[in-house]
Amino acid sequence: MNEIESTDREPTSADDMREEYRFDYSKAKPNRFAERLGEDQIVVVLDPDVAAVFQSPEAVNRVLRALITTMPASPQPDTSG
């Protein structure tokens, strides 16, 4: 990748962060995965140890739905005003 030079560049180690980064957004591309999500879906990032247990998104949803059935019902908010 190309790195844009900073005028006030300081030597940095791999663990140091610069005070400011400048990105060339003119080379940015649209997210090619965005169309895969419906408007009623969200993305959740699983920790690697949790993700290793599941083989598919459907498996994760099955387990979460089973867990939901064991949870006590939450009171509905009062919308009468």
C-alpha cells in the first residue's frame, strides 16, 4: 500500500501511533458486501473462541433463539403517553 508522507514526520516504532494520519479517500472503493445485508439485519462480531464453535450464521441464530426462549419476558414500554 502507498503511504502518504507527513510534513512533520517523527520516527516511530511499530507500537507508536502518529499524532495525525492523512488518508487518500479518492482511492476508496464502495463496500462490496453491503448489498448482502437486508435493512432488518445487523452485523455482530464474535470473538475468535466463540466463532470457532459455530459453523454458520444459522447455527448462531439457532442458539440465540433457544436462549431467548429461556429468558423471562421483559415488560413492554408504556406507549399510552
